[in-house]
Amino acid sequence: MKITLRRLFVMAAVLFIAGSSLGLALPSLAQKVGAAGCPPPPIMFGRYKWCGYFYSRFESNGGPVRAAGVPGGVNTAAAFLQLVNQDWSSGNAQKQTEAVFLVRTMIGDPLPTPPCAPGTCKTISAAQWNEFVARVNSYASTSENGSQSFGPNGHIDWYHSDYMHCGDFNSYYQPTENDIAPYVITKSNTPQCDNPGAVFDHIFIYNNAGAVIWRIRRLCMNPLGTIGPLSPAPASYNLTSSITVTSGGNPLISGSYVQAGDQVSFNYNVNNSTSGTATGVSCQAHANNSAGWQAVPSPAQTTGPNPPGVACTGTFGPGNTSLGTENIASAPNDTSLCRSLIVSPSTPTGGQSAVEVCVYVSSRPYMRVYGGDVSAGNPQPGACGTVTQAGIVGWSKDLTGYAGAATQYAALAINSIYDFSTSLGNGAGAAPAGSGLAFSNTGASGDTFGGNFGSLPCITDYYAASHGPNFAGGDMSAVPSGSYTATGPVTVHGSAAAGQQFVLYVNGDVTIDGPLRYTGLFTPGSVPLIKIVASGNIYIDKSVSDVAGLFVAQASGVPGSGTIYTCTNGSVPYSIDATGSFNGPCHNTLTINGAFVAKQVRFMRTNGTAKQANPGEASGTNQAEVFNYTPALWMGLSDVIPTGTAYDSITSLPPIL
């Protein structure tokens, strides 16, 4: 027996010496052999010495809690949390045991009672992990410098030098039981204890009173002393609500416009900029659709239905919380889509974070010219100087076939030609669509198709030719051919039959309150003509669907004169403002079988939208205004065709400008 005991003693002594610098938990021979189980009382984390945390089973030999200890680069809360997370996910039994042990003891989970059955009990729920993260960060969230971390609950020394203290408690890994157990540091198992010359790096966690509440020896990751839960993270959150908007995958800002029929998505989010978790927060999401345009409400609306696809919550952890996405497959026309999101309180001390965004759904009506050109910047009669701001602006699909606002032939502008295509629908062999006949045709660049032409000829002083008897206004259908004058305001409607040529010069404004048409059949020698020249403005009532002839509005010296309005309420033009009051009354097409000449044209019709356009569409299918520049116009202009002259033939030769 003595020989056996001595042999065991020698073997144990060798192990103690070799392992003492690693802090291994190696008991004396007498304790190992004499103990039938776990000797009371509890000494550390609620367990007797030599008995493991999870299973409370006796195993008195072991090694470091983590074989490689705490890596030297772990010197921040994030690095420590990452180490524990990696160990938990490693698939290594010892590392997983260490990870679960640290999480459960640091958050103060109840000691497994009764002890778990071997091979069970080692799990970490999402709630446990989040609590662990919050508590560790509460000692490091204020500042970190690579050596120390500071937070509202205390601070951490990542490299605290200390020696082992005899009588202190230490811990070790039980390899057979796959558990972590405590023991008492003594000279027999740790000969260097109480030796100030044998120091090692430790991780010390302090509370706000400066007391050490956790010690971990970096060499082996063994917890030391009487450990307990870290303090819960104080209520700390800062919530910011947000709503992001996209259409067809493209981001939009509040106040943006989309076309009727476009897809629109609203994504609702709440961001918590701190490491805390907010609970008991009031969250409201509201969807409000309004006819027409409305300003973005301020403050945010607190009533309205909950958006479909969006679910509010009262708990917000660190970082972003998505509440869902509301998808609108086809946006309704002439509608304000306003969405609000409100969370309160947004901080532990109160306040709220509220946001509201509005997206406006509207048509993008466009004008098309068939058989003619468009020119912008020709100086007015009597003021023949360059009009530097004159441009052509429309709605189109840009490079996608250049459908939308366009002319069949050329466009010339002193300033830019913007979203207005040229040479559209001319077929093979013609100048390319888009900028092919957009003078100067420097090539399309984004939404600009051309322009900056340099100079254009002055507009003819049409009103200078004013002559003839008075026309009182009204129906001109039965008025004999000839030139007439009137003092505005005057209204006109009616038709011109074959051979009838009606020319009206108005000193003032003209209101077209009904269609002006060419009726019946006519030959090249009996082409009808309607020509209206106003030294003022021309108003085309909302009820008018088509006009034929040449319409000229010359500036009279009165501010705003020289304008043609394509949609009015009688002689009253609609206001072009954000309310869109003209959208409904003007939601029909105006067809002009002829031409306009004016200082400015206000295209007010709202029929159709560029989304529906196609490059080869026929006249009048989806356009708001349509110009058909037909030979009947210039063949019938009596003041430019000598009396008695007739056409034998008409031939169109390129270029057509």
C-alpha cells in the first residue's frame, strides 16, 4: 500500500509542478482518494469544490477553462463578446462549455437545480445572449482605449497584473465530465500563490464603487474568487423612426412625384442608436391617401389606418428594427400618399420620434407634333433680340425609345430641349430619334436632347396686317370669307367649309369656347382657313376638343400677354400651382389641326401620361395636346398665296425642317 501511495504521490507531484503556472485545479492526493463526493460547503458559483457547474459531478483533475486562454488582442467589449460567440459556435465541447458557463453566470441565470443530466443543459437562447451582450457593454459603452473600458455600470481593466492568492477560489475544466468546477488555491496545488513576484495578466471588472466583481486569469480564462452576475444594463435607448420610399426599386425622397400606375413601396424602420433595449414603447404607423395635392403634414398625423404589411412593436433592441413594407402595385392618379410613423417615448426620459413622408401621384401629360417642327426662342415682333431662356420642356421616357413628348420632324431652341424628342416615328432611313433633329444636335445627354441653337429669326408681326370690318364674336360658320377685326375680349367657335377663309384680328383677348373645324370636302383650290391673331391672349375652354387653323398670340405690352392657354374655364386661366385644380376639368385631349405662334404656350391638358407612351403611337391616342401640321394650313393661308395661284403638285424633300 505504501509503495502504491508513494508512486501515486510522485506522479501527482510532477503534474502539480508542470501545471502550477497554468493555474490547473489539481488536488492533493489525500483529497482525491479520500473524498467520496463533493465536499461542502459551496465555494464558488453555488457549487462545492471539485463539483461542476452543470452536472455537480466529482472530478478533481482538469485543466484551463479555455485551453488557449484569452488571446492578447481581446481588449474591448466587442472583442470579448466575439470570442465567446465564436467559442459557442466552434463545435468544440470545451469551448462551448466555457461559453455557456460565462453567459449564464454573468447574467445571473439560476444555478441548474437539480443538476442537469450529463450531456444536456448547454444552450444559449437569443434572449440570454442579448442580455449577456447588454450587461457586458454596460461596462464599456462610454469609452474604450485598448487597455480599459468604461460604462455606466463600472469599468474593465483588460490587463490587470496580479499574483495568485492562497485561499482564493479558482476554477478548472473537468475533461471527463465536460464541466467547469471550483477549487481552493493552496501551496500544494499552486506553489507560487502569495508570491508577488509571480504575476500574470487578468481581466478585472469593477462596479461603480470600485469593487472587483469579476476576475478572469487571461492565461487560462479561469474565473477567480466569488463571482456573481454583472449588473443589468441601465435603461438606455434612443429611438429614431424612419420611412424610406422606393418606386420600381429607385429611392425617393418625401415630396417626390410618381406617375399614375407606378409601383410604390414604403419601408418602416425604427433605429435604436444605443446598446440598450427599449420596452413598453408606443408605436403607431398610419397610411393616409388624399385626393389631389396636400403639404407634408407637420406634426405627423396620429390617425389613419395601419398600413398593410406593417406591424408595430413595443420593444426595440440595439440597431435597426424593420416593421415591414407596404407595397402599392399601382399608384392611383391625382393622389397624395402620406405615411407616418411615431414612437414614444423615444428615450428613457421621454420625447417622441415622429416622421411623415408624402409621395404625390400625378400624370405626366405630353404634347406631340405630327408633320411639323417646333421652334422656341424666336424674338417677338418689335423686340428682335435673342430670347436666352426659351426652351422646350416635356415628359418622355428618355432613352427608352424616346416615347412621349416629341415632334415628327425638327425642334430648335435657344436654350435646352429637355425631355422632348425629335424625328420620332419617321421610320427607317430617317434621322435617329431623340436628338437626330434637335438643333443643335449635339447628341442626347441624360434628359437634354439638344438646344443652344444660337439664334432664330423674328416672329412675323401678324397683327400689323389687321384690317376688315368688325366681328362681334360667336359662331363664325356663316361669316363670309374675309378679314375681320374685333376689340377683345371676344369669343369664337364654329366651322369653315370648303373655300371659306376666315381671318380675325383681335385687339385684346380671344376665348375659343367651342370647336373650330374644317368641314366637308375640299380641293387644293378650295382649302378653307381659320386664322385668329390676338394682340393679347388666346384662351381655349376646357370643353373644346379640337381646333383647326393658325392661332397667333402677340404680346401687346400688357404683362402676361402673348400667351395661348390650352385649357381654361372660359376666359379665366387655371392657376398652375400645387393644388392641381385643373387636373379634372382638363383631363381630355386637345387636337390642333394647324399651328400656334405665341410668346408663350401654357399646355394645360392632363390626359394621358408618359408611362403609357410608345414611339410609334398614332395621333390622339394618349397625348394631352396633339398638333397635326397638315398641308391644309399653309395651302389655305390667303395672305401668303398670290390671288389666282393654284398648286399643281406638292412634294416633300429632305431635310424637312
